[in-house]
Amino acid sequence: MAQAAPNKTADEPSKTVRMTLLKNYRPGGEVQVLGYNKEPVLRKRPDGKVVEVEPGGFIEEMDENGNIMAAPPKLAGTGFADKLLAGTVIRIGADEAKAMRANGIGERDIED
């Protein structure tokens, strides 16, 4: 007779996945914010050439409490306290990540 696989206990860590948000999202479970992807700032010069004023890339800024910051809102005074904005990179449970990918909310990020 084959033995059944042991059930997961509450103290075992569940599998987590690194995701980049494509849309604003309010997580239902436990989330770890890893940083955000910043777009480069481009400006057009009077001669018509577009130049990069600030480089883009992955940002890991800490706030005054020592927590890693999520992507800031594009306009001041917008956004919600419990909602993560598009561009934020998070680590989330595998089940919730699967639902996010199916709904087009986020895409799997490349692990470091």
C-alpha cells in the first residue's frame, strides 16, 4: 500500500515567486516588496534630439522606517496606502502569483 504524501504544516515556508506588477494591485496575502523598476527620464532638446536626463533601472530605496519602498505614484496625492502601484517588484506566494499572471496583473521577474 502506497503512503500518502505528508501535509504541509503551518511552520513550513510556502514557495514564493518574484513578480513585477503590470497594473496597480492590492495583495490578498503576505507580500515582500523588493523595489521598483524606474523608467528613464527623457527630454527633447531644442535641436530635436531626445536625451536621457535620468537613467532608469531597478531601485531599492529605503524609507525612514528602514522598509524598502514600492513604486511612487506618478502624480502627487494619488494612490492608496494599501495598494501597490505598477512597476513594483514583489515576492508573493506561488498560488497568488499564478492568479496574477492569469489575470494580466503581473509577470514573473527574473531571479537574481
